[in-house]
Amino acid sequence: KAGVTQTPRYLIKTRGQQVTLSCSPISGHRSVSWYQQTPGQGLQFLFEYFSETQRNKGNFPGRFSGRQFSNSRSEMNVSTLELGDSALYLCASSFSGSGANVLTFGAGSRLTVL
Amino acid sequence: DAKTTQPPSMDCAEGRAANLPCNHSTISGNEYVYWYRQIHSQGPQYIIHGLKNNETNEMASLIITEDRKSSTLILPHATLRDTAVYYCIVRVGDNQGGKLIFGQGTELSVKP
């Protein structure tokens, strides 16, 4: 079956702009989580959406936001980009419902802010 | 903060077993141990998880000590493609949904 698909894979923006990243989860998965990975901070949890509602939130400023659609696809948006937002943004989906919860990650969207 | 402690790096000879340790001395009775790995610039990949008993799948084996305060991931016959950063994560199974707390992991280098 198809994996987690993230688009775009690479993008370059300038400071002050905004960006929208997209994630299509594995069919049947209702949970979508977003992570930021930088060399300095490692992998950090941004937020999670489940059935179109934000279920968990990490410690990031309000410039980082997301949403989930009825088909479970998710988008995240970063407004007023800063140089420090340059990172690999990863999306993960999971079935979420009982017992251990295994996440499947996409290949990521690499954002460069100039 | 991550609840686990891992060595920052390890080397392993190709074809030999790679044994990656993880300490999780504050683990609670309902918390699972998960292992993921990340090959350079790719998304993390799930390897295995366990609660109390040792587990084995097609990728690896997970050995959890009786007191559950530490565990070891075993790659029985390491190949060059197993070179990656390996993350040990402790969390309650489904209670926190998609939230994983990653530490710094162990960078495993498999050498010919």
C-alpha cells in the first residue's frame, strides 16, 4: 500500500514569507503528526491531528499551525518565516485506536529560509 | 525531555550482530519501548516495540531486562544499509497519540 506522501519535497523561501506543506497519510490512518528536525534541536514534535481536531501540541510558537481535512490529509503552515525555521519537516500517520501506536513517517519536506 | 539514554555512537562490522543499548530507568508499568531508525535525510522508520517480553520481527530483536529499566536492540547480521541513527523511545502506547519524544539517538556505523 502507498506510504505517507509529503509535498513539496524541497522548497526555498525568504524571511517574512509563509509556507504551506502537505501530507497525505496511509489509507485508513486517521492520525497525522508533524515534526521539525534541525541539526541543533533534533526531532521535535509540532502537533497532531485526529479526526480533523488537534489532539496534541508541542512547544512551538503560534506561527506554526495546521489543519486536517475530512479525508485525513493534513497541511501545516508557517507564517512570517524566520531563518531558524529552515528544517526538515516530517509528517507521520498512524491508525491510532488501541494498544501500541506505530507511526509511519513520510520522506519529509526540506525548507530553506533565506 | 526524552526518558531514555543511549550512547551517541557505535561501530559494527558488516555481518556481525549490532547490539544497541538503551537505558530507561524511570519507565512506568504501562509504557512501551519503541525503536525507530533514521537513515540520512529520510523519515524515521519503525523497527520494533515491546512492553515486557522480548520481541522479534524480520528486522530485529528487542531484549528488555526483567526490571524493564533497560533494553537492547539487536540487528543479527548488520549490513552497510543499517548505518543510521537509532532512536529508543518510551511512551504509553496510544495515550499520547502521535506524539513521540526523540532523544539524540545512537549513530550506528556499519563498516565493511
